[in-house]
Amino acid sequence: ENDEIVIDKKSPDNRLGLLFDNDTKWTTASVGKSFTSYVVGQAICDGYIENVDVKLNDWPLIKNTLYEDAKLIDLLNMAAGDQKYSKNDLVNTRPKNPNVNSLKYHMEGHFKGSKPSKKKYNYGNIVTNIIINYVWFKSNGDFQKITDKVFKEKARIEDSIYFLKISNRTTRGMKDGIRYKYEVKDEDGPLRYSMELNRYDFLRVAKAMLDDWKNDTCVGKYLKTIHERRISKHRENYNNKIKTAYNYGRSYGGQFHFDFGGFKNRNIFALDGAYGQSIIIDMDNSKIVSVNAIHINYNWHKIALSALK
């Protein structure tokens, strides 16, 4: 709060201390979707991508799919019109998890010849993989430079940083009823939206976002744009068993969850990942709550969201 850590707690040594300490690397899970958006903002500010309204039709990898003529803002808002083909995971195909195969595999298979449906909020994992690989495509070989600028130079995280890739050990497909593996190339879209950070680095990235917003930097203006362009969730993908920003947020924009009951007219950005990973940023009052967890068996509303009151 106001540039100072006022609450700093972790599991004690006699409980889970052997598994978790300040240096433990946690996979971002879907918090990485928001981190991906932050990288998009930097890529726009550095001139690699024109703006959030560009169409992705200059990218051969997604040609002849529903994503070919989509605008970047539609993907950022999870509103690409892909609900017939994708929910959290892919539908009516195997394997369902988009993270075990490259984008090329999915675009030439499951999505080949697909057409968009009505554009509405439809939360899915493959969309963010498309976004981060599009940044790679537009970066002209500078992708790691952009990534380092965001996380090393701006957020000043402690360790090296990189987006995870589809592993050649997990890639698999079916041809003539026979399962096969294949080698993934960079141009095939192997990047995933996840990365690994320690608990203080999670907080550092959130602090960088807050600073950009407050200082009205170019990336700060990007954050304000995606906030303004957010869309209603209309309770799509609602799961009353999941008590996190994924469900409490009433709108979604730019890979962030927005608009929480009890916080009317507050500019609150929420990042939400599986197993209880959570970051909430109150842009108005300069407060951040960052939670690292491996199970969502805690009262998120009380521990996280209510801490902003």
C-alpha cells in the first residue's frame, strides 16, 4: 500500500515451509494471461503493433480460421466468436488442452475452415496463446527484448524471465488412427501464456502496472484503453464453486477481470489463475494484494478482495 509492503505472510516452516519459500518459482497459470496483455501494451508502445484495433490478417499461421480477420481487441477481451470451438479448453476434439500442441497444429486441424460466431465473452486458453505468439510474429526477432524490457527493466524482477513453450515431449497428434509426436518450431506458435516467478516478483510486476497507470505512461494509456473497452461477462462460464475474480468480476477486458460488487466506480484490475493464484490492483488507492497458492480452498473474497476496502 502506497509503495510499502504492509502485510507479508507465508506458510510457516512447520507447515509447508519445506515446499514454499521466497525463492520458490510458481507458474503464473492464468495470471499469465494478464502478463501477456502487459507485454502487448509494451509491443504497441514500442511500435511493433499499431494499436489494439489491428486485424491479425497479416499472420499466415491463422489463415483460413475464424481468427484470421479478428481484431486484437476482440482477442484481448475473449470475444473472438470462437465459442463453437473453444471454452476453457477446446471442444469436440482431442487432446482438449491447447497447451500440449502448437498453434500450427490447432489451426491446421481443429480450426481449419472455421467461421466466427457472434462476438461475446467466451473465456478460453487458446486465445491468449494466439496473442503471445502474435507478439512474437510482429517482434521481428525482438521478442525476448520486449519481454526483458517489461519484466527486467521496468518491474525489476530478480531472475531471468521467459514465456514457457510447448514441450516436444508433450506434443502429440493423430493420423490414420496412429498417435505421433512432432518437433515444434518457433514459427509454429509454441509459446504459452505462462511463466515462472517467485512471490515477490509477482508483486513487482503488479507494482509496475500500478506505476504505469498512475504516471500515465504509454503503457499506462494502454491499460486505460483496455479498461475503457471492457465488455460484460453476462455470467458466461459461471461456476459457483470457484470463488475468485473469475466469477466475482462482472466484466472482462484486455485479459483482466473488472467491476466487483461493493466497489462501484473503482478502477480495480484483477489477475486470476488456477489453484488460487491471484493479484488485485486498486489503481485509485495504490493498493495491491498478491496471493500465491496451490489450492483455491481459502476465502478469496475475505482474504483478497475485502483487503482493498
